[in-house]
Amino acid sequence: GQQVMQIPQYQHVQEGEDFTTYCNSSTTLSNIQWYKQRPGGHPVFLIQLVKSGEVKKQKRLTFQFGEAKKNSSLHITATQTTDVGTYFCAGWDNYGQNFVFGPGTRLSVLP
Amino acid sequence: ETGVTQTPRHLVMGMTNKKSLKCEQHLGHNAMYWYKQSAKKPLELMFVYNFKEQTENNSVPSRFSPECPNSSHLFLHLHTLQPEDSALYLCASSQDQGAGSPLHFGNGTRLTVT
């Protein structure tokens, strides 16, 4: 079945440093979504990417969808303590039938 | 503030108890979901309802029983649970079931089975 993996599992950064998490799917995706879950909170939708090679930005966050639509990345520039949380990618298979979450990358930001 | 409300926020129950989790969405969405989130595990999809009809049941044990009386309400009835069922249970909704519809999650119910 479809599997979605994320690396790294954990990342500790100093405030102001950059951070990147990578998402890889075992199958081609029709689109990919990113979610953020703060400690003690629930996942919150951040963005959706649909097109091959698509790049979207939200302030300090840059999201990219791979050319083969099997991988994606989230890059945060100059992290802040408010960026702390777990970042999940989630992808739909090409038939729009299966929606699978990755295990998440937990980000810690040291002030 | 979330447009998806879950109650209770916390629940402690014994293995012989029967309890129910409630979810209500105020977003006018057509699809509702139950997810289980355990420590160190990916989010696990349990059930999906689309227009009140169950469209997915991911091999969930029968001690979990969903109910969807209308598109705005979703319940998860629990009975004879095991300690390994302790987890955060998240309800979510989306405009439609399918690619392109982001999920809106509730705050979850933290369940502890003793």
C-alpha cells in the first residue's frame, strides 16, 4: 500500500537557524498537503500543492512539490520559537482514493 | 478557534465501561473522519463518512463503533477497550471526501483506558 515517510523524525535548532523537513511517498501523488500540530494541539492545515515542481511561500515557509510528484519539502527560514511543533505531510494517491499522513517531523527551537 | 468541536476533551475509562466521543462541525462540510493518534505513530485513519454514509473502515476492531446521524455530527462509541487503545482521538471534516479538500481537525479527545 501507499507509504509516506518523513525525515528527519526530530530536529533541534537554535532560534534564527533554518529548518527543512522532507516528505517521500512510495507512489505518485495527485497532491500533497502540509499540516502543523503544536504541542498539545491538533493538526492545522497549512497548504496544498498540486502541480509538479510547484513552489509556494507563506512568509518564512517555503513548500515544494517534486517534479515526479513523489516528494515534497518544507523549509523554514530563520526559525522562531512560534515554529515549534510537529509538521506532517499528507498525500493523496493518483486516484484520489487513499490519503496517507507521514509520521511527522518534530521541530524544537531553542531561544 | 476550530470549526470542529469535540467532547469530552479528556476521558478516563475502565476496560468494562461504555462511553461515547462526540464531534460536531459547523463548517457545512460533507465528509467527517475519525483518526487515532498514538505516541510515535503516524495518524491512523479509522472511519470516514461522506454525506452520512460510511465509506471507509480501516480494519478497526468492533469495540469501536461509529455513528453519523447527519453531516454535522459524528460519534465514536467505545466499549470493552484495551489499555493499548489509549490515545488522542481526532475528529476531522472536509468539504468533500477526495483530493483537494483540506482536513479541519477538532481539538481531540485524550482517552486513557485503565
